[in-house]
Amino acid sequence: MKSEHPYEQDSVDTPEATEVVAKPTDSSRLRVAGVGEHVGVFLLYALLTVFYTWPLVAQFTSAIIGSGDARHHLWILWHTREALLGHDGMFYTNLLFFPTGISLLTHALGPVLGFIALPFWGFGPEAANNGTVFVAFAITGYAMYLLARSLGFSISLSFFAGLVLLVAPIHVAALYGHMNKVFLALIPLTMLTALKAVDMRRNRWWAVLTGVFMLLTLLHSAEQFVYAGFGIGIILAVNLLRVSPEQKAQQLKGAVWVTAFVLLFSLPLLFAIQYASSNSGIKVDRNIESLLHQPDVLAFIIPIDFGFAASTFSAFSQEFHRFEGYVFLTWTGIFLLLVAFLKNRRSSLAWLVLSVSSIVFALGPRLSFAGTTKFTEYELPVMLPYALLTGLPGLDYMRTPGRFMLIGYTALGIVMAYGLQALVHKMTRTGRYVVSAAIITVLLLETWPQASRPMESLPSVSPFFEQLAQDENRYGILDLPIRPDSPYEFSNWHIYFSSYYQAFQMTHKKGIAAGYLSRYYDVHPTLGYLISENAPMDTALQTDITIDGQPGNLFINLEYELARHLYRYVVLHNSQPAIPELSEDSAGIIAAQSLIKTVFGERSPIYEDDLVKVYAVEPPEDQQLVPNFLMFDRSDVSALAPSGRRWIITPARFLVTSEAPQLAELVINPAILHKPEEDEYHQQALLTVTSAGSALQISLPIKIDEGIRVPVALVQGSQFITLTLTSNEDLTRTVNMDTSTLNLDTLTITSHGCDVFTESVRQTCEGKELPDTEKVIVAYVSGWQGIESNGEIEWRWAASPSSLWVYSPSTGQLRFTLTPIALHDPGSPDGKGAKGALNITSNGSEMQQLIVEIGIQSVINLKISKGWNEVKLSLDAGNFRPADFDPSTGDYRQLSFALMPIDVMLTH
């Protein structure tokens, strides 16, 4: 006989099994016995929360529960309030990585909990954090209770189901700093509404409500959105296999409505997240890290850091445990799961399947058993479904397989309720109470954390920051030190350490240079050479990168860079008890003091107390620039090896500072050209260098152990030059470069020629005299030969096409006066003729053709932009080699035309 409820079956799989059925609800709303039931249940969960979060209540306004990650999750609560007040965007902030800002759509914690925090802000940030954690923790159990009640369980069994999720190790472990995992209420609520929506006896408003709850889940945590969808899909799929064709049609119709409303509400946000992930420079694809975080099989059956028996297995914990591996099912859970499978299989089947599926996915990309990941004499790994799932587009951000137990414990809570129901079904009332109490007691003993929940004091705030809070202007603050010490460890990671500065930001409300978020920039957008785990702390000099023969200096023009990026203050923080990673003699403090001395010299701080020293950043126009050349993308440049070589992953950017617009040469001698994806080594490649603020580009062939000199055009101030290598065989394939020398000398190596007249005055090209920024500069770049002379006149041969780089102090027209002394003519016996068609373009504009004759001046006007421009010349006749017409010349150069010194004049 079948139950009237489509998800309950009265029959069981084995003759000896006991028939146990949860009674279905009898209306479209949750069955309620009155407000008292729900208030009482929630208060019981709140009471348990007091014990499981202790000493949160005792230190409610003096410290925050958790450590490390807790600070940047508190920042999200604060930022949500700021966004609601109109002080910043909800999903994009300029307060971090100032002034560029960063998307918050890829962060693990969304703004939902920020709304829960709002009533607590009046009692301070500690209360906002702790109040949110307390409510989120307790309401998770209550939401699970509602799901169980909707399935027809009694009050006591529903309370037990909620208890399972409340005290699940992965949920309790979240109190150590993962606020996104403290709040799991939306997972059972979405499942509740989805199951109602496909029930043919319910109205379709449940489908709308499912869409709303899925959107809220996505706003809270993108990974929980995946888990909730996974759970709903498994439950609906299993139930579809168990109902009659008529019911199946009705449920499929309901599933279509659910899908439609989920897409309607969530698709715009999903598109926004995808856009932020692929167009921002933020590193989102991190699924390979799953290998570091995946739990061992034994972690599901052996207690780790939780319960009365955890100390017995401490050796296992030390050898195999990972922080994301709190997936212990509890022995109580395993026992009741077996009871449900044996005694209540048909009723609990869908939830059993979901439980097992979640465990399989939580195991990660490959099987790990007792630390072993390779099996048989062939040492082969066992691939698991998680590897395929996170290989799908949009899911490569997932890096913590164990979190699949967030949905796994939800399913397990229902299965355990079915198991407990079957266990006490035929007992007397007293027997049911005794057995249920014993089960709950053992469960609590198994999940009670051995270590006390950490409480962390927020750092003391200088009165200077309180003064800044009164200033409504938006500007940036560079906090020092960037990281506390030299070894690259989590506590010395510059991203993690910046969470202390986020805590200060909640007072001063000004932009800061970095920020701790789940997904952050691969390369800092404005200070990549300085804010990076690869930035040196022992010296500011880059000895293998020189400009004018001097090493590049990380600090020398830093004040200029800060000023042009709207930073107003540099703050040196002193050590204090609330920042244990920082000591007075730490490497970070020493490096910060060196920075202060280099940047500010003998200038005194404008403010000083026991906590901070504050230095004012002068406006950029008040500063004198020093020529400098720095590797900007530190994450793409390896450390200098003892051999003097350094791997550079292209495209690589370099930050160059110049006092004036001028020409320079980049000297490169590659030692190895390597394509790592296919482990190929090349003898030669094509090098493309972009300069002049990305306005100009030149490509040249490059060979190993053969140095080349590449012209670069510099603008006044700071700019990027970019190096990109592609293999000659396939121009779409990138090649990495191991360089033995990499040198830029702005002042002494010049690529512009002396054989140019600007307004009939010969261009200066010798010595270290800086060019006049109000005059035109012309440089022979590609295709040109050196100056030749017969004692009376000078000329340069050029190939077709050939390029000139022209700097103009303003926009206007540039008048070129050209006098050819040789032109290629393929029909001539010596390859030269008296007349030809010269084609000229400026910055890729429409080509102009000039008919030129030997010895006759020709004039052409070209539109020119302010700054650097590229002028290309080519002869219709093309190129020739003199030796092909007269072998005795021995001249095998590719030549096309020869010009006497050109004369240029800027007109308006």
C-alpha cells in the first residue's frame, strides 16, 4: 500500500524490516502546533549555541569569536552596512586595493549576514560579529527543524534532525573563523521550498519561494548555492524514479517551475559573478588546491578535534588531518544511518542517496585512504567524481571538497531522524525517551570540541584614525609593514596580514592598499612590485635590473606613485598585543623603516603616538623623479638564482620612471626559451615589446645567447613596458624566458638619430642632457640602417616597411620634409631608379602616397597626437639586395630607399 504523500512509501525492502512512516503534512503550509512550539524549539537551539560558542556570550562586546579569517569576515559585515548607507558599492569596493578597487562577487561570504549584523552595530564591532555568529549558528538548527517538520516528522524527531546539523563538526569548526559556514540555514530552507513546489497538492508560489531562497543562498555563498542545487537535484531525481507515471508528470512540471524561477532570480547575479571572475585579474580558478584540502576516508569515521574519543586518535589527526577535513559522521550518525537503511529504507531512500553522494564528492578529486593516494603495484590514483565536477565551466573556483558535507550533514540529519524513528518505533513512551536521550547525549559528546573556541581582541585604534573618520574625502592610506616577516607562511602572508588594516579601516573609512578576500588579484593593480610575497624585504635594490647602470630601487619613486594614485598618508604601525605576528625587531618593521627613510628622508611624521607614525604624501607635481626600472609583476618573475639568471613568465610588465619623454634601449640576452605547457625548448622566438604607455609596439626575433637591443619610448612619469614572447612556429603559443641579462639604460643608450632636424635645428642625441619636452623628438626604430656619408651629405637606407617614432608635445599636424637619394626600381640594372611611390601612415591611419624623386625635396603633412606616435614608410617597389644586382658589392641587406636627414615641424 502506498502513502498518500508522494515521498513516503509504507513498504520496506526486507521481510524482517519494521514499517515506519513519517506522517505527511496535511496542508500547503508547515504544520504548526502554535507559536509556542517554534519559540521553544528556537530557544533550545539558542541555549545549545551558548554552550557550543562559549565564551562568546561572556566576551560579547570585548572580543570576536574566531581568529585569522574572522577579521575579514567582520569586514564584510561592516562593508554591508556601509553599502546600505551609500558609502560604497555592495558588490564592488574601492576601499580595498585602492584606488582600483576589487569585486566582492567572488568572495566566499556575501552580504546576507550583514543584514543580521545591523541591530548589533550600536554595541560595537565585536558585538556585531558575535551577534551575527550567534544568530546564524542557532537559526541553522531551526531551519533544519522546519525541513524535518515539513517531511512529517514529530516535534522531537524534527528537533533531533536540527540538532544533527547544528552540532555537525564542519559547522562547529566554522566558529574558528569561517563565518560563511556558520550560517547553513538557507540550504535546508531551499530544499523545503523545492519539495513543496513539486508536490502536486501545493500551489506554485512555492516555486517562486524556492527561487527567492536560492538567490539568497547565492548572495550568501556561491558554494552553498551549488550544494543546495546538488541536494535538490538528487532528492527530486530519486523521488521521480519511485512514483507513478501520473505523479511523475506532475513532479516534472513542478521541477520545471522551480528551475524557471531559480534561473529568473539567480541568472543575472551568476552572469555578474562570471564576468567578475573572467575580466578582473582576480585569480578564481583554484580547483587544483583541492588536492591540498581533500579529507582522508578515515576522517569520516575517526573523530578529529571533536568528542570524547578524539584524543585517542591524535596520531591520525597529526598525520592526516587537514583544517577543511572536519567531516566526521559521528558513530551515532553511522549507526542511525545503518538503522534507516535496514528498517526504513523506502522512506529514507532519497536522503540516503544524497548522504552517500555528498560523502563521495566530499572525498575530493582522488581517493585518499590512511594517507595513501596511489594503489596497486602500478601506483595508480583513483579519480573521484569531484574531479569531473570542478572541471566544469564556472565550478573551477571550488577548492575545498570537504564542504560538500554542508549538504551531506543536512541529508544525514534527515536520515538519522528516520533511523531514530525506526529504532524507537515499537518502544514504550519511557523507552523512547530513554533511548532518544541516550542517542542525543552520545551525539553531543561526540561533537563537543576539545579545544576552546578562540576569542580574538581587535587591535587598538590610534586617535589619528578617529580624526580621519571625520574627513568625508576619499583617499588612500598605505599601512606598513606590508607583511611582518620574511618566511612565506600564512601568518607572514601580506594578504592575511592586511586583515588587521581592514580592522583599522572600519574606523577611518579610507582606502587601503590591499585586503584579505577569498579571491584577490594575481598581481596588485598599482603596487605589484612592492605588495607581493615575492617582493624582497632585505633590500630595496634589484641588482640584475639597472637603469643608467644603477640597480632599480623599489622605494625611490614610491611617494610619486602613491600621490598619483591618490594616497595621502603612509602609516607605520608599532607592535601591539592584538597583532601577535608583529614584533619591534621583525623583518617587516625593519623593511618599513628603510622604506620610510628612503621615501621621506629627514621629514618628520605629521602625527605620532604609541601605536602609529604618520607621514604625509606630497602631491606628484611637487616631487622630483629619479629614473627607475622595476619588475612589476612580481608573481610572474622568479627569484634571482645563484647563476644570475631569472625566469620571466611572459607577458611580463616592468614599471619604468622617466623624468621626461625620451628614447631608450632594452638590452636582453636570453639564456633559455621554454614553453612549459608542452615542455618544449626553443632556439629562437619572437619578442614583442610594448612601450610609450602602450601606444607603441615593436616585434623582433630573439635567439638564445644572442643579445639584442630593443628600442622603447618613454613618457614623462611612470609607465609600463610589456615583454611578450611567442614561438616562431606558432605565434599564438607563449614562451617563457630565462634571462642572463636584462638591462634598461635610459640616459646613455639612445636609439634616436642625430640626422634629424626639428624646425631646421639638428636634433640632440648625445650625452645625458634631457630632451626638451616642448619639442618634437624623432627616432629611427625598425627597418633603418645606420648613418652613411660621402663627406658631403649623410643618408640612411631603409627597408619597406620601416618605422619612425615621433614624440609630439601637442596634438596637431606634423610636416615632414623628405629628400631621397636612392630608390629601388626592380627594372633597373643596378636595382635603383630615379622615381618612386612612397606610402606613409601615422598611427595606423589611412595611407597617404607621395611621389618622390631623387634629390628633390618632398613635403607631406600627417595628423599627430600628443605623446608618442608611429610613422610607417614603405616604397611600392619593395626591397632589394644590392649583391643580387652586383655581387661585387657583398651587400646582402634588405634595402628599399635612402633618405637624407629628415626635417619635421609641428603645425597647429
